[in-house]
Amino acid sequence: MCVLGEPRPPLTYMDRGLRSARRTAILALLIDVDVGLELSEAYSLVDRCIIHKWQISWDNESTGSHYRAIAKTVSTKLKYLHHSRHTDVVITRLRLGKCCLNAYLHQIGKHPDGLCHSCNINQKLFHTSSQYVPTA
């Protein structure tokens, strides 16, 4: 330890390296580097890229044709929200085509033929909603 008036010991190699590193770090703080994007812009760019790749995958997928006929484009937005959980479940099942109509019941082995008992047509959502919607 140095006392005032005594000469300082010579700097070692490590001391010189630390001083040099400290000086370089201080200079780096003074340099303003333009990275081109703000953070929110970078997030937005990444989101758009992911949604674009998701859309390509969605368009080329062989499964999910029922829902793809309803929703042609992908989105991160919530499709439907209701305060009743039961209503949410029913609407989601209808959208996905996984509801208790005869065509789906036939797919999972719970109905003999999947046909409508009234008109002997394959009972899917479109058939049910277009044939049996009550008119006022």
C-alpha cells in the first residue's frame, strides 16, 4: 500500500490491461451505433416473419380442412371469447368440426353411417346449419 509521499510501485502487466480495458469500455459508451431498428420494430418484424411462415405451413397442410375452410388466414388474435366457458367450448367445437354431429360421431366410431336421420345426407355442420335453421 502506498503512503502519500512514497513512490508508487510500477504497474504490472495486469494493471495496465485493466486500465486499458476500462478506458476502452468508457470510449465504447461514448460511441453511438445505429442498429437500424427500435426494439418494438424488431419485435414487429419477427412477428410478421413468424406469421408468414405459419401461413405457408397452414396453406400446405393436409389436415384441418374443415377449419381452413372457415379461417383462410392465420392470426394471433383470439377468435371468440364469451363469459361462459360452456359457450366458448361449444363455439370452438363447432369451428373445429369436433361436435356431436353424425359425421364426426361416425369418424370416431360412435355412429353407424354419419348420415342425417331426416334426409340421409352426410350430416356436417354446413348441412345442419343450412337445412334446419329456424326462420322467424
